Amino acid sequence: MNRPLGISAIASTILLLNACSKEEQQAAPQALPVVVATPIEERIIEYSEFTGRLEAVEMVEVRPRVNGYIQSIHFEEGEKVNQGDLLYVIDPAPFEAQVNRRQAQLEQEQAALSLAKANLDRAERLVDADAISKEEADIRRSEALQAAADVKAAEAELQIAKLDLGYTRVTAPINGIADRHQVTIGNLVSGEQANATLLTTIVPHDPIYAYYEVDERSFLRGVRQFLEGETPGRGSDVSIPAYLGLDDETGFPHEGEIDFASNQIDPDTATMTVRAIFENDDEFLTPGLFARIRVPASKEKDQLLIPEAAIGTDQTHLFVWVVRDDNTVEQRRIEIGPKHHNLRVVRNGLEPDDRIATAGIQFLQPGMLVDPQPGAIELAASN
């Protein structure tokens, strides 16, 4: 009789121990392993990045100033031309004839002037001898003045004719790359000011402009940083550098400087136009190309850097998971800045000794117990 009672007691004890074990397991859940590291601190310059387009510093449309037929063309399409180089010749024969006619007219007027002066000299001598009246002497004086005016008018007409003859040789007004021929030999071109025929265009490539748009938020941040002495502003003696990269380039290998900013925000786009200028000795940068542009947004200063993977969002704010001394996590809101190589600048919300979760954060909840696994944040080398 005692044996069955002993077995029952043992079984009851085992069941009781199993129940206690389950309660202990429920009361002490396992900690979630996460990789933890502290932010790294670097002395850096913050940069803002924009997109824009390259434009020529100037563009000249080459048009004739006289009417006529194209007699010859003296440049290849797409070649570099220098200021003063001959581009086109308009048939000069009609203009040479006009110069000759104006020259003959001038000589005729000069002869008339000589005669009028001789008549005036004779009249002045005769009036002194009372051989003619003063009225007749005045007529001779008027004729001489009229002849002198006619000479000046003929000289002006001759000068205009010579200018028109010179305009038959169309030269490059600036240095640059010439575009394709808009007309060919034998075509009649018009030099009328309102409807002058386009012959070609010339665009210089060195230096070159990059235009980009700054959004309203970036503009406001830049103004505040200027007021706080963080960056140079309009009218400063210190130039603001700008760095440019093309679509197939890594980083921003071309260095220039900001040389213009619009005087107002465009109300339609809420942006401000800014321009940077770049040297282009090899003329590789071509007007019209898409460009990535980076400009400094602060002076050099100490900044905290963390990986992008450590940053979460709750639709309204950005945050990181900070591991407290008791290995529980809290959600910490942060304000981020631009990227610096492979890391992101944190402007507010973190301290240098804060431990943040950098991996394994998908299932974290506020107050959750974690098992911190030591990790490190590393800054990638500059491109």
C-alpha cells in the first residue's frame, strides 16, 4: 500500500517542477542578440549635393551684316576657331563696285569744292575792289560751304561702302567650337537686322558654367549657417568652392567655385538658381551635360557618424536604437545631415559614448532586453 503512495508523490513532484520551469522560462525571456557600436567622431566638412546642367559661358550666333551669295566657307564643322578667323566670304563684287562708285563721287565733290573755294577767293578780292556786290560774294561763300558739306557726305558714303565690303568677310567674334554650317556655298543670305540669316554658332568650352537649383529648405539652412558664421555668403571675399562629377564619374573630380546666385526664390518652383564656374582646359566638359554638384555646407568641425543601416523611421521621425546600461533598448530620435563617404552625419540626438544597435534591429521594441554583440563602425576610404 505504501509503494503506490510513494510513486504518486514522486509524480506530483515532477509535475510541479515542470510547471515551475515553464513559469521561469516565461518570466525570463531570452535576450535578442544585436550588434552594438558607438558612433565614430571625425573632423569633417558637411557637403550638400545637387544636380544641374553644364552651359557655355557665352554663345554667339554668326549672322551676316550684308546681303549676298556665299562665295566660300573657310572652317570645318565642329572645329575650334579663334577670334578673327575667317569663316565665310560673301561675293564681294557688288560691294567693290559700290566702293568705286562712292570713291568717284567723292572725287567729284572734292573737285566741286575746289572750284567753289576758287570762286569764293575771287569774289572776296572783287568785293574789296567794289567790283561786285556783297550779296554776290555771300552767294559764293554759301556755295563753298555747300561744296564742303557735299565732300563730307561723300566721304561718309564711301566709308559705309567700305564697311559693307569688309562685312563680306565674316569672321569669328570669339574663341570657341563652331557648329555645323547652316548655309552652303551659293546660298543667298540676308543681312537685314530683323531677319539676318543664321550662318553658324560658336560656343566656347573653357571655362564652363554649371547651373543648379537650390531648394527652399537648403537655402534657408545656408542663410542661417551664414548668419551663424558657419559659411561665407554673398559679397564675401572668400570664394565658395564647388565640386563637379559627370554621370560616368566616381566622386567629384572637377573643382571650381560659386560665382553667381539669383536674387530671389522662384515662386513657381520654390528654388533659387545658383551657378558655378569650372576651368575646362581639355574642353572635356561639354555644354548640355548632366552634372552632379557638391558644395560645402559648413566649416570643418567634429561630427558623429553612423551607418545608414542603423537608422530607422516611424513615418514622421528618424531614430536609432540606443542600448542602455541594463541592456534594454530605447528609441532615440535623431537629426541627420549629409552622407560622408559610407556613413551618415548625425547633427542632434546622439552622444559620442552612446551604444547604438547597428545590425539585428528589425524586431526591436522599446524596453526589449538585448544581448549586445560588439561591433565597430568604419569609415570607408575616400573615392
